[in-house]
Amino acid sequence: MIDDVESMGYTLVNWTVDPQDWRHPRARVILKRVEHANGKSAIVLLHDGLNRSADPKQENTVAALEEIISDFKLKNYSFVTIPQLLSDPDFAKDYRQLFRAVKVPAKPSR
């Protein structure tokens, strides 16, 4: 599947850390789950809470983000775009191996 996507000129991108903020845990829980991503080059999946009027619990994600950014800065992490991250040869190699380790369902038979 990865080769098929890349042959069409696309780059497959997935997260490496999912704090499951869509389940609406408290901000502190989201922060703790992200703190466990203490490795280099994490891609953290967070939902933006844009529609807070329909789902006010998503404000926990917004509240956690300020602490997450402060925590990462204290650890001397930097914030980069996905293209910048994928241009790092070490990260790109490790990330591709991670995708290869994920089991992809076989193509359905016809």
C-alpha cells in the first residue's frame, strides 16, 4: 500500500502519538499521554476543538496544548512542519519502517 501511494506522488503520513483526546479526557490526562512521547520526532494527533459550541469537552484539548508546548520547549524540542520532518533522513527511514511494521489488510479478492 505504501508503495502504491508513493507511486502516485503522495506521502503517507500518520501520527506516532495519539493521546485519545477525542474521548474527552481532562487536560491533565492529555498532557500525561503526550509526555510519554519523549522520543525524537513525534507526530502528535490532537483535535482542534474548533466546534466547541457543539462539543464543549473538546476545550480540554485546547487547554492541554498550552502546557504541551511549554513542556516540549523546556525539553528543547522544536516544532517543524511535516515536510521538514520528513526531510530528516534518519526520521524518514525510521518512520517508513514503522509503517512497514503495521499490518495492512490484503487486497480483497474479486
